[in-house]
Amino acid sequence: MIGSIRKFFSEVGLELRKTTWPWDAKERGFKRFKELTDSTLVVVVGLVILGAYVAGWDFIMMYVMKLFTLGISR
């Protein structure tokens, strides 16, 4: 049991050494995470645009459905 746990953690360590991280280890401070923050910003902007698009179509469809169900009343 202990041998299999030790083997698991040694394999995890080997896999972590093979990975490439999205920042340069020599950089210090906020510059170190520039690629990460840029990618996060792209995702957030995309979500805001997609949310606005869906909300816009929702309002348009709501208005159209009101016209169909209630008719044009003035």
C-alpha cells in the first residue's frame, strides 16, 4: 500500500517536471504572469460579448413574442 502511494507521487513528480509553464521562471513580480493575465482577459472579454449577444436576442425575442401573443395595442 505505501509502496503504491510512493510510486504514485514519484510519477506525479516526473510528470510535473515534463510540463511547460506559461511564464518564465526568471521573471519576477506581475510580469511573470503576463501570458496568463492576457489569456484571462481574452476569455472575460469574450464572455461579456457573448452575454451581450444572448441578452440582446433574448430581449428581441421577448418583444416579438409579446407582439404575437398580445397583439399591437395602443
